[in-house]
Amino acid sequence: MRTTWTTTLRYLLTICLMSGLVACGSLANCFNSGFVPVACGGGYGESHVASLPQPPATSAEGRWRGSTLTGRTVAGLVLDDGSYWLFYTARDNPTVLAGLIQGTGTSHAGSFGSSNTRDFNLEGAGIHAATMNGSYVQNKSFHGTMAYITGNTESFTSTYEADSESALNLVAGTYAGLRADHHTVTVTVDSVGTLSGHSSDGCTVTGTLSPRAKGDVFHTFLTFEGGACRHGTERVTGVALYDAATQRLYSAALDRARTTSFIFFGTKR
């Protein structure tokens, strides 16, 4: 009986080792790779590795609100694809929209960088290219500095804002805003996301809002209606976000070349 058991045990061990050797190529490789303990019932298999604690993924994604060193209010977002849309107001006047900072950046270990920043200024400066470098603490803070090709710089600090409920039926309404170029803009959104807007210079736009798959953010699709619009009948796409606490709507859309823009910030009437 004992002889039979010993023989059986040796036979099983031989099968175990041989199966490991086939996979690893040699006994030395098996021990170096840790294959033998796994193949024979010890160590970590793939399922065990997957269950081990993983370091949390970090990024600057989220909604942010803050200010610049020159007295401007900043509000906007960084999306899961790395694109960012930051609205800024006139100096010392948080109710007047002065422009938009837009681009695509990379988040890594608390640092944020972007080489294709554009500043769409409504105060007469036009569109300026820049780079942006900054730092973030996920869901807490996001700070950045824009370096323009003109040699000027602008910095901002901001804190994280948790998503708030922004279903289309809550967003629905009429919003009025004042731009730094002295034009007023009125935008109306209905409960299914149909959008229409007009500015005091005579330009009108039509379009839609539709929820993005992630976050309390909307896709925006707009068409300039020609006539007084200096962009003719061009179509632009972008984002919109709604601040339920202040009942403010932020919307920005660009063409593919990022040379044509629609920028809006208004409060619900």
C-alpha cells in the first residue's frame, strides 16, 4: 500500500514538473519565472494579480472654478479625453464674459501639460496660441500657467466642483449674457435640447445640446445663420455645462481648424 502511494506521488510530481517545463522551456527558466509554484498550486495566478490593490488612476478631469492673478474669474472643465474648456471673465467683473482658453492636454502624476492652447479673446485681442503647464490634485485643485508666443503669461488657480444634476429639463430656459465686446447674447434651450440664440449685433445661431456619456456635460452642435454673422453659415461643435447653483449656462463651440468660435456665458432669466 505504501509503495503504491509513493509511486503515485512521484508520478504526479513528474507530471507537474514536466508540464511546467513544457511551458517554460527549462527547469531554470521555470524557477526564474516563478512558473513552478503557480503550475503546482502555489503563488499568484492571473486572477490573483487582478485582485491585488492597484494604484488609483489620476487626472485633471472635472469641473473647476477659480481666478487668475489679474482678477479674472475662471470656470470650466477638463474632459476624460484630455480636452479642456476654460471660460474667463473681464478683470474685476465676474459677470462679463471675456474669452475662452481651449486645447488638449496630458495628465500625469499630478502634472498637466498642453502644447496646443488657444486663447479666444473677446476684448479685441483675437485668437492667440500658447502652451500651458500646471499641476493638479485629483478632485481638489487645478493650477496652470499659459505662456503665449508673444512672451506674455497668465496664471490661474482653481478648485474642484462636484457634478450637479443637469438634466435637459432642468437646463431648459432662456439665458442672457454680456460679452466684453459690448454685445449682449440671449440663448434659449428647450426640454429636448433644441437651442437658439441671437446677439445684439444681429447674428443668430441654432443647434442642439445632448448629454455626453460621462459627467454633467453636454455636446453642443451649432450653426451660424448667416446674415449679420461674420462666420456666415459655418457649423461648430463643442461643449456646454450648467451650474445649477447659480443657474448659469456655459457653452463654447469651435470649427475643426479652431479659427471660428461661439462662446457664451449667461444666467437664466
